[in-house]
Amino acid sequence: MLNANTYCLCLCLSSLSVGTKAGYRLFSVTAVDKMDCIHEGVECPDVYIVERLFSSSLVVVVSLSMPRRMNVYHFKKGTEICNYSYSNNILSVRLNRQRLVVCLEESIYIHNIKDMKLLKTLLNTPSNPSGLCALSVNHSNSYLAYPGNPTIGEIIVYDANNLSAVTLIQAHDSPLAALTFNASGTKLASASEKGTVIRVFTIPEGQKLFEFRRGMKRYVSISSLSFSADAQFLCASSNTETVHIFKLEQHSPSREEESPTWSAYVGKMFTAASTYLPTQVSDMMHQDRAFATVRLNMFGLKNICALTTIQKLPRLLVASSDGHLYIYNVDPQDGGECVLVQKHRCVSTSLHFASSLTLPSLFPGYSEDGGAQKGEVIPEHEFAEGPVCLDDENEFPPVGNQSN
């Protein structure tokens, strides 16, 4: 449950957004030993959602003081572009160059980001108390994914451009905990509340491509999933001390035949034996393990991770609720244990996370919506200087133009 000491982090390639009790901060990481605070917003305190549109000046903020209102700012000009109020508390916000998505517990709102017009309201969506959803950063494949069932791991994939349902993926036996698209919107990774298995599916077909086992000994709470820009790697962080990096590669049987090693021979024996074993055991034998790992010096703290390129080398960024950003080197050939190369402080005090983004009991009787009915959006907005302009590539660069 959120409280006045709850903060948030949003990590996207080389951009870090931090929500704090005093407001929010935006950071840029262009070198291993340099992290610049490019803006500190004090428009509203107790920020628990802050989402920046790539490396642009557009930032979306939601505060504990008004949890039903979304404020959109142009932070370089110091102006508010617009604001919208909803009939319930905002649990998450996702955006790309085409769409802005607002997720409530039982409804989702899709806006056209260029003029903030409400295009579609998805009412009576399955109960989603954590506001779990993912939006492809590729505005041409602007797919939206969210839970299709509160008790099992069903994923609904929705086309946010054409405003139509695409497919339903039966991903896990237990409820979903994490979702993310790759940069092109052609792959979707998911994890359940058990946190032991991570699966990757093709989009829009919804066919399973990969299955990775994070661990077997214990269930964990996976807090983030993130693809590398080229979708060759996938990282996963949780409330444990380990971050896992998986390599997305199809194993070629022909190569094993050309070099019949002992491991290849044993692998063939397991493959043959798996056809006679129960499905659950067979599936476990076919799951790939982590290609690389990071051992954090913390346990039980929420963190988020991202794979990026800084100074032309692959890096893993881990932003933690202890108030720090950790940068690790990643060996793309051999994997193994990643090496910590730099540690940056984001804020002067530790960040405290809640396990859920559900807010209703915090604000009994609170109403800023004028008595709106459930699921109704209140078009309470004014544009500061006309519609949002996304035509300037320097102001709103695509993901591919991130600095290295």
C-alpha cells in the first residue's frame, strides 16, 4: 500500500526518472562515471508515478496528493501541457510517440499523445491492483499488454493504434507479475508471481519462443523485465540479491552433430528421455538458465534493471530503492558474473517502495472528480500552448537515437 514515504523509479536505456517526497528528478547517463541531473521538478510533492517520453521534455507525473489526476509537463519550458482526472486512482502510465496509456484497477484509457484526446476506454478489465501493463515503445507496433485474468497468467494483447484486441496468451499458471516488450514490439516477455519461469512470446501471434528458469528453490517477486535494444538479451530483477540476464538464441542441432561433445551427447539423452516424462518435468528440462548474473549487495529491496550501451560497451543498469544507480559491465560473448564498474547516488535518502500500487483506503471520501461514475474520465484539461508537437526529432528523438 502506498504511503507518504513511497517513491518510484523509471529506468529506460540511459534515462532515469525518480519520484520523491519533494517532487521528481530526471537523470541522464551518457558515461559510466557521469550521471547528470537534468531536471528537478517541484510542481507537486509525493510523486509516485513519473514517466518521461524517451529523452524528450515531455514528462507525466502523478502525485499522492491527487492520485486520480495525471499532469503532463514540458519541463524545459516549465509549463504544464495538460492534465486529466479519472474516477479512480491511477496505478500506472505508459507512453510512446503515438499513444499515452493510463491504467486504473479495472479500466484502461488510451490517449492520442499529440493532442491528448481520449481515443478508447477499456472498461471492466480484469482486476489489476498493481496496474501491471506494458506498451511497446515502437509507435508503429503500438501494442499494449495487460492481465486477462486475476487468478492465472493470461495476457491480453491490444493494438493501441487500431484500437482492437489482437490475441490472448496463456502464459503462466499463476497471476502475472511483470511484462515488457522489446524495442520493435515483436516480442513480449512475461513472469508470474511465482517468479521461477520467464517466457518470451512472438507478437502479434502469441507463440512461445523461449522459456527461461530463473530459479527452482524459492518463489520470488520479479520487479522488472527488460530487453536489450537488439532483443538478443533479457534481464530480470527481483527482491533477491541476484539479477539474471538471459540470451535469446535458438540452439542449432546441426552444430552439435558436427562436434559431438560429451555435453551434446548428454543433452540428446535428456531430450529423448523427456518424451517419456510428465509434461512439467519435460518443460523444466528444456528451460534455459541465465547467461549472465549480477550479485547485488542488498536483499529484499525493490530494484529495476535495463540493458543498454554506454561508451560503445554493453552495460547493465540497476536502479535500487536504496537510492543508488549501479552500472555493471556485461560480457556479450561469455556471460558469467558481471562486474560492478560504477555506483551513483540518485537521492540523498533511501527510496521506500510499497508492494502494491493500490490506493483506495488511503483517501476515504476523497473526491476531485465531481461525482463521476465508475470508469468515467473527466476531460478536465487545458493546453498550455496548443497541442503537443512531436515533429521535432531533436526534441522527441526516437529510441534508436539514444546516445552511447
